[in-house]
Amino acid sequence: MMWAAIVLGVIGVVAAGLLYVVARRFSVDDDPRIDQVEGLLPGANCGGCGFSGCRAFAQACCNATSLEGLSCPGSDRSTMGRIASALGLQNESCPDVRKVATVGCGAKCGGRQDVALYDGPASCVAVAAIGSGESLCSYGCVGMGDCVGVCPFDAISVNSETKIPEVDHSRCTGCGRCAERCPRSVISIRQVRVQAVFTYVACSNASPGQLAVKACRSACIACGKCERVCASSAITFGRCGDGVSRVAPARIDAMKCTGCGMCGPACPTGAIRMAEG
């Protein structure tokens, strides 16, 4: 028994020594700047930058000869400027556009036709799995707040009166987690100009106008009034098989939108909303 313990001890010492030699021989020293850059980032690991997390983004910055094309959506321009200064690089990563989330449902209190009383798990996925939920509209938000729970920046909250999520665009980074979570694809990620007013349609109902407004009085009815007053041709509609009849809802290209505000008042149901990128 004693000899067995001695032999095992010797083997353990030799193995430990070999592991130490191998670790020293093949060790890779991390660039100390990586920790410095990572410390300047928000640390949410949202993936909105295109990398797996903040450390991977920091490594990419340290390995780059230019910050062009590298941008953290959760940071402002001053943060990217500090990163550039820390790395001795030119700050070329201040984009004029950014990504934000918008909610394609603008139902107001009493605007939607309730047809049932849901009694089950407080989950959008669970409600969507059994049909339209409490509302007649099978396209709109069910209001259980699954998107709120997955947002790493606390940029989404559910309005206590309307039960519809609202996005704080000053915090939103466009990481897309909320859109992926939404079972009805009510939330979409769009590209907008930085600090510029943009418009979007708060409706996802793809039914013909008359049917859509029966389900919700705030629905887009594809009347085309917004399209006619838009001077920048930023508003378009899908078309039926005849190529003439419009299909709701309207689509607004935020890159073409000038934020003139003409389309909002022209909408008879109030489906068009304005926000700031």
C-alpha cells in the first residue's frame, strides 16, 4: 500500500512538472490593451457589433490597424473616440446610421376587440401558440413582455395602460434579441440615421384595410394617404395580384425619410409614429 502511494505521488509530481513546462512553452501573453478596451465597453455582450461579446470586440479593435467598420452599438461616439485614443488609432468608426428596434403595434386602450380571456402562463410564446389570445387581432402584440426580459439594456418597457411595449431609442442598440424573442415578429430592427427623426408604422396587420380596422381601430388600412403626402418617396405598400390594390401595412424607409412629419397627421387611424434615432 505504501509503495503504491509513493508511485502515485511520483507520477503526480512528474505529470505536474510536464504540464508546467508545456504551459510555459506554449503560453500566449494577452495584449494588455484588450482589458483596457473591454473596460470602456458597456459589457452587455449583446452581439450587436457582430462579435460574440465585448471581449471579442475588444480583441478585434486591438488587432486592427484602423477602427473603420468597427463600432459598438451600445456605446456613443465619445466611447469609440476613447478606444481610438487608447490604441493610437484614428477614430473612423462614428457611423451616421445605427440600428434600433420598433414595435409594429400601436393599439390604444379600447382600440382592439377583445374576444377571450386568457388564463395561463404569462408568456407571449404561450399566448401565440393558442391563437390570437384575448384580442381579435392575430398579428398584434400580446403584451406579456417577453421582449422586456431579454433586453440587456433595459430599453423596453410595457405600457401599463395599453399593454404594448415601448422602446427607449436612446438606450436601444438594435442587437435584435427582442425581435428574435417575439413570436409574432411584431418587433423589427431597422437602420436609422443617428440623432435624426424617423417615422415607422406601428401596425403589423397584413389583412385588407376593412378587416384590419375591425380587429383594431389603430390598424393601417392601406388608404395611401401617407404615400401621397410623402415628398421623399419613403413610403411604399405591398400590392395585390392585380398590381394596383394596396396591402396593409405601409412600409417606411428610414433612410429616405426626412422626418418632415407630414405622414403622421395624414394617417386616419394614427398608425404612423415618429421617433428619434
